Amino acid sequence: MEELELIKQSIKNNREAQHLLFNKFAGKFLGIIIRYVGDKDLGHDLLQESFIKIFNSLKNCKEINSFEGWAKTIVINTTIDYLRKNKKNKEFAHSEFIETQAGFLVDDEGFEEDLALDISASDLVELINKLPTASRVVFNMKVVDNFTHKEIAQKLNISEGSSKSNYSYARVKLQKFIKQYFEGKNV
């Protein structure tokens, strides 16, 4: 079955079509979720929750031809909602702290952007997952999913300044992680 037909059949609650549609996008969407939460088991739970929302809302999808983008938005929003509500992530409520500390984290030695080109995608994701939750989420939203700082602030219920500070902090930490990665490779 083609994707469009899978979507049409899924709207009619055809379980086989829903299963095939799930299988078609599960890997890609799981990768997105894990980028945000850094935990594979939690990622699977959020993937299930996301697909329940997707299938329940599918009849409201106005642009069936842009299903993937529409569904990706649901996946990201479900993940962000979880992070905002989860008590372990009080970091968002205290992200103003990062704003006051970010000025002290400037890398005086500079950073060679070309180094990032010599790192595998899986190693880069692993380094991104080392970031504190708030910084990792803001970094993913800004760099990977192209949200503006204003949109990030609204979605995470933080100030724009906190979004910018978390992003700056994430960049500096990631630069240090990448530098350490290459120093370790040369040893």
C-alpha cells in the first residue's frame, strides 16, 4: 500500500494500515524523541503516546500530502509536553540559572567548526545526549527542528532569554565535548 492509501485506511481505523504506517515512521520519530529525552525506553513510551495522538487526530489532518511534517509536530509536542510536566526536569523552571552562568562559559581557544564534520552522526547524538535536559531540548528545537527562540520560549514556558542562554550553553558544552572526543581519538 502507498503512503496516501495507508493514511486513508488508517482514518477508517484499519488496524493493518495503522500498523504499516507506524512501522514506516517509527524509526525516524523514535530518533527525534530520543534526541530530546536521551533515553531509549522512555522514547518508546513517548512514541506510543505520540502515535495514539496521531491516529486519534488523523481525521483532522488537513494536508494528507504533508502527513510526515504534521505527525512530526505531534511527536515533538508530545515529547516537550512530557518534559515540561515531568518532575525530574525541574531544570526548565530553573533555567534562569544558566542565563546568569553562560557568560563564564565562553571558550577562549575558539572552536574549529570543521571538526564536527569528522564525527559520525551516532557519536554526535551521543554527545548531544550528554547535555543537561533543558540545554539539550533547546539545542534540538533550535538547530534540528528550526524553531525560533520565541517559539521555544512559548512551547517550554520559559523566557526568550532563557532559551538563548540554554542554546548558548549547549553550544559551548557541545564544542568542549567534540574537542574531548577528538583528543581521545588521537591518544
